[in-house]
Amino acid sequence: MLIENVRIAFASMAANKLRTFLTMLGIIIGIAAVITIMTVGNSITRQNEKDMSVFGVNTMNVYMWFREDAQNEEVTVPGDMIPKFTQDMMTKMVNHFRDEIEAVSVTVWLDDGRATLPDGDEEKQYANVSVQGANPGYFTVNKATNPIIEGRAFSKDSLGKDDYDCVVSDRLVKNLFDGDAKKALGKKINIRTNKLDNAYTIVGVYKDALSSMNGMGDPTVSEKDVTTAVMVPFQNAVSLSEDPNASTLQNFDVSAKAGTDVMSFSTDLQSYLQSLLPEDSQYEINVYTNQEMIEETRKTLQQLTLAVTAIGAIALLVGGIGVMNIMTVSITERTREIGTRKALGAPRRAIRGQFITEAVIMSITGGLIGTVLGVLAGFVACHVIKMPMYVSLQSILVSFLFSFGIGVFFGFYPANKASKMDPIDALRYDS
């Protein structure tokens, strides 16, 4: 019976090609819109998670600031009142969580400028740099984004204010040493900015995994002119800074050991550091994990995708109404056929099943066409925004089920109406 109903459905659709296509058009557009939106949204979400994971899912940013009830934007905070972590607090934290903390990263930005070779042509052979002070833990916390590929990080003996060692990017090495990282080790470079002009010795080279965030992809910036960080010892950067609060530690990054429950640890870390402050302190500790950032961004993108998808669903609703309308017209045109079948003994369920099958076949066909068009449109959209495409199989399945549901829901009323026809009245009907 089902096979026969399917055959009749395709025969009816073939007999009225233009009308069938126009009826399916609403479903095609709706499904295509939903698939396209969900594909682009899913691609953006996946790419964002991939980009964020570069920073390490075990990494946390810890910072201190005024309690929300103590903030007053109209008041300028004096330097001696700026929230800051003390050395004692840091020492206690590391000792207390020695089983959870892998490393602590402390940085300070110094200035932007240009690095050159002592005997080189400064106009032709140079590298744009951002000079930053860092402790040895920086390279452990940021091993995913700035892994050392040659040489070493700072040693415990080269952390003073008079130590002029540096760790540079592979991009700087490409510009100044023809990409030969081993050749660069032990060589001196001159770093000149608006605030300093000093020579530093290269002790390590890191791979720059974040160059896209520093100008790569911008057609106005050449690859040679991309700015990358030159890391110098923290105390050296502080001593050269003109900012009197350069050594003030308001925030730092922590990398948790593998296997640590980062979310639980971040809560414990926040509570512990808060307990080190006086009870009446106007400051509060905040710990923000990359996992939280990824989750918040995912939720935001999902909400946006769902909101835009709802617009596409309107087209599906219009398409469903079109199916019901055309099925009503079809039943009216085939009244005598229905009367003949009932007169020959066809039960109501057979008549109802025939027309529901026809509505479902029409909806599913439109859904399949819409899915193909949606995937193609998603591919084009992702290509335009230069992002890898991630097709959501879930969205395709949902669209297929939605198409089936439209056929059943909007096809039931006219099909049920047809099944209730009186065979004598149907045979007397004159179109």
C-alpha cells in the first residue's frame, strides 16, 4: 500500500510540475536558509573554539580590582591605591597550590619599536617588535602560543634589571637572520623605541602562533612589517619603564597541571587569594578561565544563530501553508477519483494515507533540495569570510524531520477531509 501511495504521489507531482515546484519553493527556501545559517554559525563557533583553545584550556587569568560596590568612575585612583598582589601573596599561593599549579606568568609591556642588527642596514633589515618583560613561567603558561623552538627561556641567573637577554620570535629571525634560528642564538640585536635604545643578546627563539592577531591578514600590512613580541627579563623591563607603577602586579596568568579540574581549581584559587586580603578590603579577586570564555562565546553565537534561524523558520511555515493549500486544491480536483475508490471499497485510512503520503513526499523532496542548496550556500559563505566549513549533521537531520513533520501536519487536514467524503456525493461532483 505504501509503495503504491508513493508511486501515485510522484505521478501526481509529475503531472503538475510547475505547481508542485512553486508549492515546494517555500520549504526549499526555508530549509536552505536554516542550513546556511546553522552551517555558518557552527563554523564560526568551531573556529572560535579552535582559536581560543590555542591559549590553553588549563590557563587562568587572575586579577584584582575594586569591589563593585566600591567603584567610583569619577574618582582618579592614586598610584599607591592601585590594587596589587604582593610578593608574600604570590609565594603563599604557589606553596598552597603546589600540586595544582604548573607555572605562573607575569608580564609587563614596555614599548613598541624596531629591532635591527648592530652592523646592518636599518632601513632594509629590520623587524617591528613589541618589547615585553616576562618571567620564566611565561613560556610554560604560553607554550601553546609561543613554544620555544630553539635555545632556552630565561634562566634564574638572568632575571635582574641589568640582564639584557631576550627571547625573540621566528618571524624576527626570518627578517634579521634569514630564518636560521641556530644562527641567531648568542647574537646581539639593537632595540630602539621612543623610550629606549639598548642591545640585547638572543638566548631563545619562539614560534609565533598568533601573528594573525598582530597584523597578518591585513592587506595594508606586509608580512615583513608584522609586529611580534620580544621578551626581556621582567625586572629589566620594569627598570627601563617610565611608568612608576610598572612593577605593580594587578594580574597574572596561571597554568594548571594536567589532570586538574580547572573550573573547580579556579574557584578554590579565587577563594584562597580573597582570604589573604583583609575582611574590610575594598578589593576583590577574580579568576577567569579560558574554558569560561569559550563557553560564553559559544552560548552567544548559539543564541544568535537560533535567533536568525527563527527567521528562516517563518519561510518553512509559509511553505507548510502552501502544501496544505495545494493539497486542498488537489483533493477538490480529484473528488470523482476519491468517490470511485470509496465506491470500490477503499477504507478511510487508505484515502487519508494516500494524500498524507503525497504531502510528505512533496515536503521531503523540497527539504532535500533545500538541504543541498543550504550546504552549497554555507560553503560559499564560509569561503567569503575565509573560514573552514563545518556542516552540522544535526541541522540536516532536524531539517529532514521538520520537512517530514510539515508534510504530516499540513497534509493531515485535507487528507482527513478527503477520507470523510460521501462516495455518492463525490461521484456526482462536477468540476
